[in-house]
Amino acid sequence: MTTIGDNLQSQRARLWRACEQAGRPPDAVRLLAVSKTFGPNAVRDALAAGQLAFGENYVQEGVDKIAAVGAVPGIEWHCIGPLQSNKTRPVAEHFDWVQSVDRFKIAQRLSEQRPTHLAPLQVCIQVNVDGGANKSGVTPAELPALASAVAALPRLKLRGLMAIPEPAPDAESARAVFAHVRVLFEALNTHGLGLDTLSMGMSDDLEPAVAAGSTMVRVGRGVFGARSYATA
Ligand SMILES: *Cc1c(COP(=O)(O)O)cnc(C)c1O
């Protein structure tokens, strides 16, 4: 077993414990392995240990890695980084999910550029409930209109919401952010959007995210180890 395989086993065990503590079924939360900054061999180690869903922040790095790893049945690539409109085409052509949609223009381009031979692009809207104006993510006030507009685009499938709390010294503020995002998620479903994905929780705040109802945690360092260059 490789180090990455060992790490995956312990992160899965951690996730099961978090589900148990929260009174949720052990398979209620998916694990997304965030492979940004790590090369194709790290992804291959994770694949060998049964991991199929990977998250990437940088478009070019992700596209190169997707090509290097090649076709693997069931593999899923998620774009989780901030997206500029001039970078949407490679994302639409190579990724399976985009979790960081926060404006209509980006969503519209992704829908237009999604090749017809591929399944619709699965998307989450990134919400910003605690940050300043410079942080990615739509505000709670803007969310309902954006969600309805994105849900109507033909080549996208709106699956849910993604959030990244501001780094904070106390667990309480992350809990408050997760609880707020959960409320926004439930409210959209009350309006019939049928969302099934609440992507929140990372290496340092997985447990409070699971307690708040996360359905997908995005774990980088816990699976692949420390990153050697700074990332967004
Ligand atoms: C890097 C990153 C992660 C993973 O962070 P870790 O702290 O390494 O688990 C999750 N989500 C997003 C959006 C990221 O950029």
C-alpha cells in the first residue's frame, strides 16, 4: 500500500466516524481528493486505492493531468478553483464537474461550450456568506436568481452549492458558515430545484461540515500530504 493509499484509508475512516457522530449513514458524504499541485503519479496511487473523484484548482494544470492520467472507467474530475471567462472552454471540454460557478456569464459560456457528445456538466454554485467583496462566490441575496438561471441552462446540471469558510482561529465561525449554507441549500430545494450536493469541508474542518449536512468533502493535504507551492 502506498502512502497515499494509507492516507485515503484513514481519511475514509475519519469521514465514517464523522458521519456516525452526526447520526448520518456512513455513505452520506463523498470524498473528493483534491490533487492540485500533485502530479499524475499521485492520482494513479489514489486510483489504485479505489479513489475516483479528483479536484483541481488551476485549469491548465488540471487539463494536463486529465490527459496524462487518461481514460479510467468511472473517473471524475471536478474544477474547484476560481474561473475566468477566457478559461471556460477547456473546463467545459475536459472536466465532469465545476463547483465554483459564481456568475451567470461563466455558467452560460460553460453551457454553450460543453460538447454535445459529453454528459451535461455537473455544477455547484459557490456561495460566499462570510467574506469580503474580493472572495469568490455569490452573496446569499444574489443566490436564488443565479440558481434559477443556471438550472435553466441546457448543457449544465445544477447539483448544489459549494462553500469555503474564511480561515478562522475558532471552529465556531466555520460552524456558523456551514449552517448558513445549509439553510440556503434547503431554501433552494423548497423552491423545487432538486439539489443533492452540498460541498463543504476540507482537511481542517471536515467534522463540523459533516455535522452541518455536507454531502461532499474536498480533502487535499489529508490525502496527498503538504503542498509545496502556495495555492489559492
Ligand atoms: C485546496 C482546496 C481544498 C483542499 O484543501 P486541504 O486543506 O488541502 O484539504 C478544498 N477546496 C478548495 C476549493 C481548495 O482550493
